[in-house]
Amino acid sequence: MLRMFKFSYFLLLWLLLVTDIECRLEESYVRIQHEPRGLKIVTLMDFERLVNLNLDNEGQLLSCSVEKRNQKAMETFRLEFEERSGGVDIEYKKLVLDVPRYGRECTRFMQKAKRSLPEDSAILRTFKKKLSILRTSYPGTKFCTLGYPRYNTNLEYEDLSAIDICCKEMLRCPIIMSPFEYLFLHLNVYDYHMVSCPCLAKFRECITTLEKEDDNDAKNVRELVFDVLGAKCLELTKVDVCTKYDQWFTTCEEADTEHLLVTKNLE
């Protein structure tokens, strides 16, 4: 009888614990961006953090990031979610998820990704190359990074190499979006700064010219940016948004022109 009582007590305690955890889970924002070749960028948000997951075509994690208590990023994410302005390749859902758990899994994955392991897959080795330029500048440069440069792009530096000048000019592009920035109805969910297509094309031309002069560093940076990162660019277009319809909503009587940023692969 005593054993039965103890078993029932612990069963009840376990059920209460599970129920309490489930009750504390809240409906979270889920954004799924479908990329070419079956890749996906899945962004999760509760009221404390953003978790960004890059998945391959089999659902395996390639890279991820966590933004905690970043109110600006969360507000821009919520704005795009509510306006549903991302395009046809993006799904928006609200689901009950344990977002903190995804954040912890991401942190563990990133810590493992920093170490070189014998069992690393080819995909993980590629990601580690990507991580090297995202988190720091390419060795010997100040501005060859698609992350946040540690130097001011508006200042002049006498010791810049030719390759550094190419990178600096790209980061001074008039249209540039940092990760999770929302601009012209577009949200940047990539883990690097995005620039306009003309700026990225100019950078590619600059770096390719140096590569033809047997600059090995230029070759490495070009491969990192275009082959490993697969950097995309932004194109600013204009769209007509109807502001007044006829009685039966079949004909647009008045419209406003809005600017819209779209993501493209550089041709």
C-alpha cells in the first residue's frame, strides 16, 4: 500500500511538472524562408529571444544564431510578420514552441562548430570557413568581413591594402542591411550584411581584378564571399499598392507607389 502511495505521489508530481512546463510555453512566431535547393531559414521568436536556424534539404542544422533581448531586432521581425510582406517563398505561423530550448541547442551547436573535429562533415567544414569571415575580418584586413567591422568605414586609413579598399567600399554602399534589419518591407534573416546588387557587382569586379594579378588573398576572399557564403544582394523596386477599391473590390481606383527590396542572386 505504501509503495502504491509513493508511486502515485511521484506520478502526480511528474504530471504536475510536465503540465507546468506546458502551461509556461507560449505561442511563438515562426517564419520559414524557402531557399533554392531545398534549403530553409527558420526564425523563431518568443518575447525574449530570436533564434535563427539554417537547415539543409534534409532538415539538418548547418548554422544558427541567437539574439537575446534585442528589442530592435524583435520589433522589426514582428513588423514583417504582421505585414506578411516577405513574399511567396515565406511561411508565417504561430505555434506553441519551447524557443529557449532551440536557443540552447543552437549555442551548443555553435560551440562545437568552433572546434575542428575528425568527424566533421564536408558541410560543417564549409560552415567553419564561413564562420571565420563572419565573426572576424579576413587575416591582414580591417574591412573584409560580412559581419560588423571593428573599424569606421567613414575614416581614412593609410595602411589599407588593395583588397581592403574593395571591402571597405562595399561596406559603404548606400543600401546596406545588417542582420534582422527591416527596410522597404524586407527583413534580412541572413547572418551577414546585405548590400545592393550594383554594390556587390562592383565588389566582385574589384576583387576579381586583383585575383587576375595573382593576389591569393583576393582569391580566398572571393571564394569565401561568393562560393562559401553564397552572398545575395538587394534590388530596390517599386510596387503599386491599392488604397481604394470599387464597391465590389474588383477594380483599384486609387493606388500609392511604395519601394520594395527583394533578394536576388548576383548575375
